[in-house]
Amino acid sequence: MSEKESCPTPERHPAHMCQLKHEGRIEEIDKHSARPQFVCNRCRAKADSEGYLCNPRPL
């Protein structure tokens, strides 16, 4: 995982999009990004909930 994609506090959230991507858990990524409302300012992943992103902002 690159510096840009790595989460600064992974101990707080084992299921952030960047971690799911790193682990190749595509089905979970799809499940949590079906209707994205937020984007991560760090890795640019999109998710339905800000809880799945390291540095979220609304789309």
C-alpha cells in the first residue's frame, strides 16, 4: 500500500476502503460504495458512509 493509500490510524478502523482495497476485498468495497455520498481526501475512494474513509468529505 502506498503512503497516499495507507490509513494514518488503521487501529481505529479495520474496514476502511483503503484497507479493503489493499487486501483485495472487492465484494466488500462494492457493498459499501453502491451509493457513494463521501470521498476520501487521502486516497480518493468513495463510500456510502464516511465511516469507511480515513479523511472523508461529502461528494
